Amino acid sequence: MKRRNYGIDLLRDFAMFLVVMDHVVIANIVGGPNGHFIHNAYVTPQNMVLWLVFILSLWCNILFGMITGYIMYRSKPKMHRIVQIWIEVFFYSVVIFAILYTLKASYHTRAGILAAIMPVTRGKYWYITSYFGLLIFVPFLNVIVNHIDRNLALTVLTVFFIVVVTLPVFLFNHGDPYNLLKGKDMFGLMLYYLMGAFIGKFELDKKISKKTFWWTIIICIGASWLVKIIIVAINQQKHLLLNSDFLTKNTFVAPTILLSAAAVFCLFPSLNLKRKTIKLVEFFAPATLGVYLIHTALIDAYLQYWVMIPGRDQMN
């Protein structure tokens, strides 16, 4: 029987914390009719902290996809587990809808009611919808992972990283010309799945030193943060409109974010946790999906009916 990897379970808890952190930060710094960063024009201590927290929170979806690949590349989706997830999503969706409706905390249309009853197929939770799409292709992805050799895998990922992830940052100012890496779609999860699976198959987390991973994290996050600060400062002084998010949200999967997320991931599988920590991990890990479903539903209501009210102080 394969020994449970509690480091991966701890990583799942950490990724869920990042999801919550991401949404809370967005609720404080995103607003306006187009959802742009309304505080991007000023370098202040508060904004600098918010930018750093936001950059770190971008790891969340990447880590979840990599966890799935790391765990499932030698197996296949189990129907009972898929049904279990579907029922859990349905339960929370209906219950939260009923609570919000009773409290009159948000408006409810026919489309909203249908979304509550059929949350997966109606895309109520984008990640859950994309995740179920990913599960359909897991058997095909596993064929690729289990029949590809290390050199070819690394070559393909390197070319992909250069051509699709990195070059658009410098050559295409406002997004992904391939329309592949929006981050919030099934293709993005498939990419992260393959990354996690290759790390597991070729044991890259064990063959590369932890010091290398830590330096990768520091350099990538430091670069993203400093570039953000410098460009905002230049825009502020010179009254320019340079893109200050090109190393954070240009394609959502900016090269620095993707590399640092992979480095963070590689630090967890080999962790030696103490018994008390393992008990906490065992308690919290199964609750991550419920946290996501509850939190997302409530933060959506908050964003729609409080934060986005014109004239309201966005930094409240």
C-alpha cells in the first residue's frame, strides 16, 4: 500500500489559503467598471504590500493543478470519487444559495437559480467546471506522461515555456496571443497537471537541491515585485501608461509566477512532518474543497453588492 504523502496534503491546505488570500486582496484593490487595479497609479507602503501578497497568491491554481498531476499520473479518475465531488459541489451550492436568498444578501435571477442547481455545467465555480473537464482527459494525459522519456518531456516543456509563456510577455503587451493561458480554463489545469506529473515521475523534487528551489522563488517573486514597483513609480513620475503587470498578470501565467510556483511545489513532497502536524493536516486537507465553495460564493456576493458600489471606498 502506497504511503500517504502528508507534504502534498499540507501543500493543498497552503494552496487553499492562497485562494482565500487572492480573493481578499482582489476585493481590496480591484474595482471600477473594467475591474482594473485602481491603486496602480501610486507607490505607497500599503500598495506595495498588497502587490506582493497578490503576486504570491497567483500560485494557488497552479499548485492545485500540479497536485492533481503528481497524485494521479499513475492512476485514473475513480467514478465514485468524481460523483462524490459532484455531490459535494451541488450540496454547498444549493445550501449557500438558500442562505443568501433567505438573508436577501444578493439578487437572484432564473439564471442564478439554474447555476445553483447545476453549478458544474453552468460554470458557477470556474475551477470546478475546469477541473471536471480536466478529469475527462486524465487518461489521455497519463498515456503521455507514462510513455514519454525525461529528455523529450523537458525539451517540450522548455520550448513551451519559452515560446508560449515567456516571449509573449516581451513581444505581446496585453495578453496571450495563443489564447491558451488565461489561467482560468481547462487547458491551464492540463498544463499544471503535466508539470506535477513530470515532477513526480522523474523525481525532480528530489534530484534538485532545496537551495535551488528557494533561490528560484526569491529571484522570481523579487523580480515580479520590483518590476511592478519600478514601473508604477515611472508611470507616476513621467505620467506614462507602461504595463506594470507584465510579470504578474500579463497572461496570468507569467514566467516568473510559473517557475516560482513549480519551485514551491517541489519543497513539499519530501517534508518530514511531526505527528501533531500530520494530525492537523489530516483534519484540514479534506475540507479544502468546502472552504473554496463557501468562500467563493460569499466573496462573490460581497464583491457584487458591496465593493463594486460606485463611490465606495475600495480600501475599506
